[in-house]
Amino acid sequence: MKYTINLRGRCYKFSLDLISLIDSLPNQRSCWIIADQLIRSGTSIGANLIEAKASSSRLEFKKFYEISLKSANETEYWLGLLKDLGKTKKEKIEILLKELREISNMIAAGVIRLKNRRVVDF
């Protein structure tokens, strides 16, 4: 239980840090588009983990975790693109990418555990 609370908390903080980064981007069309995608995918990570709490079945619970992992993968793509475009300090993005990779690993481990588990005990 502590594991999931920590994961949800980290996702929430990641969302706040991501929004802060987005708010610091230059006012350019390319940044608007990337920012829009980042907001959607980056905040979706934690939102889907929260949705999983209200699941009516193990299968539904697992599905929300899988969606969360897909959102994390998409977020990594957009952050990498933003980093390579040089629209903001690379150090800021590197910090977010490091946290995102740790969150992704935690979610992936949960998905693997859920796929291997026969009895519901979450």
C-alpha cells in the first residue's frame, strides 16, 4: 500500500514540476503544441493511477496501470523532443526525465506483477 501512495505522490509532484517547466517555455507556436501534448500525457500518468483505485475488477485495475505506462512513454518522447530543440535549459528536462524513468519503472513493475497474479490482493 505504501508503494502505491508513494507512486501516486511522485506522479502528482511530477505533474506540478512538468507544468512549471511548461509555463517557462517561450511563447512560440512549436512550444504551444509540445506543451499541450506534454500537459495531456504527463498529467495522465497520475490521473490513471488514481482512476485505478476505483476499478471494479483486477482486469480494469491493470488496464489503468497500462494506460499510465503508455502515457509515461509518450511524455518521455515529448520531453526528449523539447530537450533536443533547445527551447529551455536541458538540466530542467534531464531532472524531469530521470524522475519519469523511475516512475515508469515502478509502474512497469506493477503491470508485470498484475499480469502474473492470479488472486486479487491489491
